Amino acid sequence: EGIKLKVCGIKDQKLVLELSNDSEEDFFYGEYFTIYKKEGNNWIQMSFQPDMVFIDLGYILMAGESRTLEKPLDMVMDMKAGDYGIYLEGAFADFSLDQDMR
């Protein structure tokens, strides 16, 4: 129960996500996200391209609702095939890349 983040797939170098609010309270979130790469038993934070910026917007996900989001993977540096995770406002989901991102 609570806030859940699910990776639905990758489309046009964007990570397609479903953000669900299974709590009884509204959830506030923004554009910012962090990508981690799994190396052994550790999660290493990935760097963004130098020209990556986040617009400071706020969104509300009402209690009981879900929303589809897209996050640009081409703005993350050195995305090679492997296991990754995305962190968004307290929610985390993992995913794998079968090939390097360009």
C-alpha cells in the first residue's frame, strides 16, 4: 500500500512508467528523477548529460489514482546494457537494458 512505481517499458529512448497512489492521501511529485546502475550488490547513481535541466513543476496524484509518465533515458550518460533502477519522489522501480543507449 502507498506509492508504487512500475516500469512498463522503453519507447523512443524514454522509460515508460506507471505511478500509482494506493494510499488515502494525495501525493505530490515533480519532474526530477534519478537513475541508478546495479553493480554487484550496490546501486551507483548515474550522471546526466551536462545540458540536462529539470523544470521545477509540481503535480498531484490523487488518492486511488494512477498516471503514466515518460522519463528521457538519452539524457543519462553511459547507459550500457545492464540492470538499472529509477527513483522518483520516494518510489523506486528496477529495469534492464538489453543493449546500450545512444
